[in-house]
Amino acid sequence: MKSLGRLRTALGERSDYDAVAQCSRCGYCEQACPTYKATGREAQSARGRNQIVRQFLEGKFEDPSSAEEALSTCLLCGACTTACPARVPTPDLVLEARREILGQPEWARRLLRHLLVVRPDLLAKAVRAGFALKRMGLAGLAAKTGLLRLLGLRALAEADAHVKETPERTLAEALREDASLRAGPDAAWSYFAACGTNFVFPRVGLASLRILHRVHGRGAFLDNPCCGLLAFNYGDLETARELARLNIQRWEDRRSDAPVFADCSSCAAFLKSYPQLFLRDPAWRERAEAFAARVKDIVEVEAPVRPGVLPGLVTLHDSCRARHGQGLFKEPRAAVKAAAAAFAEMECSDDCCGGAGLFAFKHPELSEELLRRKIGHAKAAGARTVCASGTSCLIQLARGLEKYYPEGRVVHWSEAVCEALDGSDG
Ligand code: SF4
Ligand code: SF4
């Protein structure tokens, strides 16, 4: 079966059709949807997308591929669900329709599974090799000469242009060597290394670990594989389930009820949503529910900070999967507001920045428009520091600030809080 078939909604568990039938076409979500605001096109709004999904489920599509643009341009940000009186789960419905209508080549699915499940060491080697080439300027050269585009690797060319940081070691490699992070009965928490933190932003992981040590004492590294979000969004439910089982098993092996912290909001939200993967599998569903109940986004930590020590005006970009995926709004603000010399909200703080995982690479023009708007709001607020909690947001906002507002900087929530941590040497 290509899709889940059933979804968890605010009104309880529903079939895909019953979930989409909850949309009354009222339009309350229109002004919350970033792609609708940028394009003005009904097909690129939540209401339009829900109608496409409904028509598909009713068998009214003669050519389902005509829905491709509307479905593939959805950011899966969830702003529509937050704004919707019926809390229609549009991102889940869009993903279900993508799995049924769009599909993915079998070779790509096998390769993804091989790299994420069977040989994650190969993935780490491939990323390291790519970063080494980038440091030597070769990847940039291939992108600049148009070689990657000529080879049909447009998304790779875009990715190369976006990722600026190229660490020589992964975070996991460093943490495995740290004896103080080994599992044990005295570990008060576990740390889940998200792929973005692991490969691109090890510094974010180190900041998160300092906060966790300061607030909760000793903890352990989970030494986890990918959470499965990449496979899930790519349409490969089986690989997503396989990774979910591996992560749940690893947590169970610890025989500890301690919380599991993740510092990419997209991963934290996905780990919390594991039960939805197993709605038809009672045994794994129960295990997934026990695991998901222990997962925390790092922004939920109540960190003690020295007041007013973050310089300049600070603002917060709500990463979609923190705000809309987990309903976290006050939590990320508490420590940042207390630590900032001055704090101001930016307009549309919970609009997607256009990063959205691979979206920025697949839809560069639309992504750029969303980014331009986001940076415009940060600039209008007069912010010198923008805090975010999604690793995809960090990549996207760093690029946008460099281009449209070089006076500003972006930092992960953990880095900002770590900079101001009380009882630490900063
Ligand atoms: S998704 Fe919700 S807010 Fe949007 S049109 Fe449907 S019912 Fe209304
Ligand atoms: S998930 Fe985001 S982009 Fe997709 S329809 Fe909802 S608000 Fe629009």
C-alpha cells in the first residue's frame, strides 16, 4: 500500500476521505498559506489542494498528473491547519495524494533506503566527500559551469549553492568518542542527533548538549539513525517505518523513561508523530506511542539565562514544525526573550521561510520569493539576530540574510540560549 489510508486528525482517527471531507471550503486558511499569498492562485492554497485531493479520492481525475504542480508546491508547513476551524490536516492529505499520484522511481527509493537504513556509514562518507570537494571549490565549479544542471541534477546544483558550512566531522563521530555521553542508569535524558545537525551543524548539537547538561545533568547520546522524515516526505512509507522501528528499539534498549531531545523541530515533530505510521499495527502503535510521549523539542527546555546579554535586537522565526507541527509558540520565546537586550516580533513570524527540506532545491523561484518576504520582515523589525529551530531554516535564512540583509545573522535557538546560559562560561 502506497499511502497510510488513515490519519490522526483533531477530530480523531479518520480515513483520508473523511479527513478531507472535513474541509468546508470556508477559506479561513487562505491568508495563512504562504504559497497562496505569494502566487494568489487557488490551486496553491490549502482549500484548492484539499479539493484536488477530494476529487482524486472520488475518482474524478482523468489525468491525475495535472495535480502535480499544486501538490508538489505545498510546503507541508501546516500553517493552514493552525488557521483552520476544523483543523483539517492538509499537509498529511497532500502527502497521501503525492504517494498515490506522483510516485517515485524504484531505483531512487532503493538508493535512499540503502543509504539511510543499510549503510548510513556510506551516507556519512558521501557527505564528507561532497564537503571536501566543496572546500576545494570543485562542487562550486560544477554548479557554476552548469555541469550539474546539464546532468539533470538541478536540485543538487541548488543544494550546493545553499549549503555554506562543510564540517570535516559529523556530530555523531564526536559524540561516540565522548565517554560522558554513554548510556547508563544515571542518564537523565537522551540526545537524538538530527541529520541536519549531524552533517551540517555539529555546533548546534554541541550547544544543545551544553544546555541539557546545565538543566538536566548527565545524559546519553542515542546514537540514532535518521528519524525517517526524508523517506516519509519522499513517499517511501516502508523505509520511514523501518527507521521509526530502529529508533524506537534503540530507545527501548536503554530501559529508561528519560526524555529524548531533538534539536531540529522538523525531526522532533516527526518523532512525535510516529504513532500515525502504525495505525494498522497495534503492537508497534503502542510502542510508538510510548516513545513519542517521551520526545521533546529542545525549545521546550526551560533554560536559565542571564537577562539582557544577547546583543542588538533579537527576533524569532517560528520554524513550521515547531509552531504548526507541535503547537510550540510560547516555549521557544521564553528563554530568547529573557536573554535578549531587546526583542521584537517580526511580522508573519510563523510563515515558512521557503526552506522546507528539499523544497528550496526543487522550487527555487517560489522558495526565493518566500525567503525575500521573510528577510524583509526581519529587516523591518530591525532585528540583528534571528533565532530559528529548524536546520533547513538555518540554511535558508543564512542565505537570505547574506543576500538581502547582511547586517543580520541567524542562529539556532540552542546557540542563542547557550550564549546566555546562566551558570556557564558562555
Ligand atoms: S482547510 Fe479549513 S480553513 Fe481551509 S477552507 Fe478547508 S475548512 Fe476552511
Ligand atoms: S501546508 Fe503550508 S503551503 Fe501547504 S497548503 Fe498548508 S499553508 Fe499552504
